[in-house]
Amino acid sequence: MASFIEELMESFGPQVNRSLSTNMGIERKTADQIIPAIAPLMLGGLKRQMEQHGGADRADHILNKYGSPDVLDRIDDEIATRSREENPDPRLGGLLGDSGVQASDMISKQFKIDPSIAMKLIPALAPIILGALSNKRDKEGLGASGIASLIDQDGDGQILDDVAGFLMQGLSASGSGQGGGLLGLLGGLFSKRK
């Protein structure tokens, strides 16, 4: 888990952060903290879909439908377009459900971002996060089971420990000790049943 998010940050973090700052008016220091806060929730949503709606093939289907690697070549355009949406959907349909709305609210409060901007962050970053995951899957020849093992980084069958560890690491590095809300939401994301 951590390695995928670290790769994502290293490869695309600077461009995403610049674009969030330019298009959504988020301070660069704050923008640096957004992917480490949102990516674990996205991967948690994938894990929940796997567990409740068809196993590893379900995650593969979501990536095929929503995770085009092409978006990685047009990150600025993607974020600019999403920043102008009047009715953003942080639920991402059924991927996050109401947890996406709760996460947007927590991110708004934690990072002191206008709520109307915070609601756009998950829809703006989801295609990039899923696109990077699809890109990794395709380049490394991972099948559906490979995606499952990538999401469960330490192979113990549990994703919450992987995600929570990285989320806390990111929040600590950012100087924010207020990860409890997001961690609680993350736990709820795995335990909820649709």
C-alpha cells in the first residue's frame, strides 16, 4: 500500500500539487498533504468493493471503467475541468458512497479548505489515483489477483493496517496530528455493508 502511494507521490505528486494550487486556490503546503489523505480512502473503497461485490475481478472492472492511464498525460486538464464542476460527486457513485461526503467534510476542516472546494477534491483526484493504479497493473502485467495483492500490501488479508499506517505517516509528516477523524472514517468504510 505505502509503496504504491509513495510511487504515486514521487511520479505525479508535484504536478498534482501545482495543479491543485493553480486551479483550486489551495496553498502549496496544504496541497502536498491532499494525495496522502485521499489515496488511502480510494484504495479502501476498492477493497470494500472487492470484499462485497465480486472479489478481485470487481476491482479490475472498476479500474477498467474509471482508471484510464491516459489521464496521467493530462493531469492539469483533468484537475482544471473538475475544479469547474458545479455539482461534484465525492461519493464516486458506489465506490465511496456517503463516506466520500464525510471525507470531504473532514478534509475541509482538517486542512482549512473551503467546503465547496473540498467537495471537488475526491472527484478530481480519483481518476488520477485509479489511472496510476491501472498503469501499474498494465506495466507490471498484474491480473485481478495482482491488484488485490497490491491493495493488501503486507499480504495479511487486511488493508486497514496498511492504509492506516500510511495515512498516519503522511499526517505526521505534514505536522497534522489530527488523523483520528479520517482514520475513523476509514475503519467505517471497511465495516459498512451496502
